[in-house]
Amino acid sequence: LMDPAHHRRHHFEWEGTVREWFSMPYLEPARVDLAAGETPPAPASDVERFIWGATAGMLRNFYRFLAA
């Protein structure tokens, strides 16, 4: 999250106004719920998630504060 290469800026125009927001992708480790004694069938893939909008904007501002 603190890698600026992962800070994505998005925008679109709606009713004549440009809207902008940030998103930050991250990988959530895959979870496999197993009963006692079971072994996983195969390695599970991590899941890509996104932090976006106001939360991503706050994290970006926090990153810039720390980097100053």
C-alpha cells in the first residue's frame, strides 16, 4: 500500500463533471477452511482486492506525509 507504483488514479466524466479517485490493489492470502485431518487439494491462489475512494485517498495522503 505504501508503494506509489500501486497508487492508481481513475477518472470519468458524468453529466459534464469529471470525477476522480484513487485505488490501491493488494493481494489477500487465500484461505482454505479444512476439517481436522484434511489436507488441501492444491495450493490456493491469492485474491486481488482493492482499496478505493476516500480510503485510498487518505492512505495516499498518509504516504505523502511519511515520504516528506
